[in-house]
Amino acid sequence: MTKHRDTKGILFLFTILATIFMVSCSGYEKLLKSKDYEYKYKKALEYYEKKEHYRYTTLLEQLSPIYKGTFRSDTIEYYIAQGYYYQGDYLLAGHSYDKFRQTFQRSAFTEDAEFMYAYCFYKSSPRPELDQASTQEAIEAFVEFLTRFPSTNRRTEVNGLLTELREKLVEKSYLSSKLYYKIGDYKAAIVAIQNSLKDFPNSKYREELSYLLVKSSYLLAENSIPNKQRERYQNTIDQYYTFVGEFPESPYLPEAKKMYESSMKVLQIN
């Protein structure tokens, strides 16, 4: 009997919730069709406060052309951008924030819109293995934000985000360099490593990449046709001297020294 009563109670509760949901949806559908724009605007703000992002965004999209050019226009456009952002559509949100910051340069929401424009690129930034176009765009947008709002109270936050984004570019450069090395494309590895060291001189991977530059140079020479070997072994020696000069206590030094000595023997024979 107890189990039967429990089941009936659950069904009753489900019926009530379903009824409330249907009435709520019915009311919202009527609201969408309503021509009472003031009431519709008021309800949109209520939905915004309740974080019902889809509902207020849809209502405000309808109101956008109605209130264009009025004192409510900036609020409507900013909240629409917010709605897209909180629904996870960072591409559309970024476009909306960009449009807002260009249209409403004196609005109370302008600084927030500028920040969120950059932040949408940040949210779209993929893991280091993938293309980092969004990461670069985020960096440029955050730098622009700091330039436009030098007194912003978000400076510490933005600087932290910039550090994170730049570290991702360092990671991407490092992984790309190692990939060329791993697949045995030593010529491409040398170019990629040199570019990485040049672009990110303070990289935490600098010691490892400098060693891989020696090793890639050596393996390229070892696998070259005879008339190119002498020049490439000489390059290995040059890279070795540079490596030792910068990292005299490196754990990679014994292995690097073997490649140096092997290269010297080849040059002495030839």
C-alpha cells in the first residue's frame, strides 16, 4: 500500500509540474506574439534577471528594431549579446559585442562590451595542438581593451588572461617544432625550432629546443647526400657551440657532445 501511495504521489507531482510548464510556455508564446512592446520589454528584463537566456534574447531580438535609436537601444543590444554568450554561442556573441562597441561608444555598457568581445575569442581558443587564430585574436583584442581603458579595474584579470594565451602560443610553437622532429623532417624541424626560439626567447622549452636544434642538424647531416654533408656537419658544430655557451650545465650535454665529436671526425676525414 505504501509503495502504491508513493507512486500516486509522484504521478500527481509530475502532473502539476507538467501543467505549470505548459501554462508557462503558453504564456510565453502569447508574449512573443504580443504587440504590447512595453510589457514585452519589462518581461524580457525579468527573464534576464532570472537568467532565462533563451527567452529574454528572443524577446529582445524582436524589440531591437522597434527601439532602435531610443534610449533603450544600448540596453537591448548589450543584453542580446549577453544572451548569445550565456547560451555558449561565442561566435555570434563576439560579433554582437563588436557591433555594440562600435555603435555605442558612450554607453554605460561599452567597457564591458569591449572586454566581452575579447573574452569571446578567449573562450573560442582551442587546445595548443590546434590552430591558434582565435588565441592571437584574443591577445590583440585584450591589448586593445587595455589601451582604450587604461584605468580599468580589470587590468589584473586581463594581464592574467594574456599570460595564459601567450603561454598557449608558446606551447603550440613547441609542439609544432617537436612534431617535425618526430616525423623525421629535420630540415623543417630546424626552421621551426629557430623560429620558436626567435619568437619566444624566454620560453620554458628553450633548453630542450636548443638541444633538439643540435640533434636535428646532426641527423639532417647524417641522412644527407655526400656533397651536402660537410656543410651540414659544420652547422651541427656551430649549433653545439651555441648550445653549450647558453646551457653549460644542461643534462642534454653528454648526448650533444657525442654528436659534436662525431661531426668533427667526419670533417677531419673529409
